[in-house]
Amino acid sequence: MTETKPGFQILSRQNTYHGRAFDVARLGIQTPDGIERQYDLVDHRDSISILPVDEMGQIWFVRQWRLGVQGDLLELPAGVLEPGEEPQAAAEREIREEIGMAARSIHALGGFYLAPGYCNEYMTVFLARDLYPDPLQMDQDEYITTIKIPVLEAFAMVERGELVDSKTLAALLLARSQII
């Protein structure tokens, strides 16, 4: 008979940074072998990403400047949930803000943690079809260009290493069987 060790246990939490987009906390954790260690956690609201496909079989991407790469990335529309907002409502809002379109058909494909080693943000991915114009005002800090790419070309871009945004890659994988 093997001995069962206790799991990880949070012993303490101290908020060390409060920012506009996220907070950072220092957590005291007891590991299964009883050792106490300190870890930093980026505390981030959950988010959504939308894979919009129009009647011509094109995926609507956005190109925008990203601080982390200090340059532009081609990615799918995405955003953070407002406090108390459900993921589908956030997806319906964000698609209108970022590409100026709404969808008559929008459903969740699945979700994932973006960087679970240090962040608690969970992203839900939605497939949006039957698009029609219905724009909302973009956020003031968004400078977005919309680009439409045929579905098969988007997957060819993945294979060539031309799409490097993780949420976009994950969303394409989740949607593959429904859009090819």
C-alpha cells in the first residue's frame, strides 16, 4: 500500500501590485512534500476569443500592436470579461467592437488557461457565423486593422509559422473540424 501525500495548500496571499489590466499576488504555498515556497500569481479576469467566419469562408482577423512583442500581431478578436459578464455576452460585445460585425450564430468551442504557470486567466473560444454589420465603438486604446483570410490560407499560415498568437492557434485547433 502506498502512502498518499497531501496536495498543494495555499498558506498565505499578499497582493503586491494592483494595475488596470491585472493584479499580482505573492502566495505562500506548501508543496506535497511539506516545503513552503513563495510564488507570484498574475490575477487576471477571464477572457474570450472569437473565430468569425463569413459566408465566403473567410476568417476575420485583427492586426494590432502588442506590448509584449513590441510590434503588430495578426490574431483573432478577443477581450476581457467585464465584472459579472458571461463569456457569450462578452463575445457578442467584442466582435462588434473589434470588427464591427455581429453574428446570428455564435457558440462556444471550448476553452483553456493562457499561462497557468503564473496566471489564472481562462479563455473561452467562440465560433461566430452568419455575420452582419452592427458596429460598437472600439475601446479608446485599440488601434485595430481588420483582415479577412480564407480558412484554408489561415491554416497554411499556421503551418508556415506566420501566426504566432497562442489564442489564435488554440482557437483554430478547436474549430478545425467545424470550419474545414
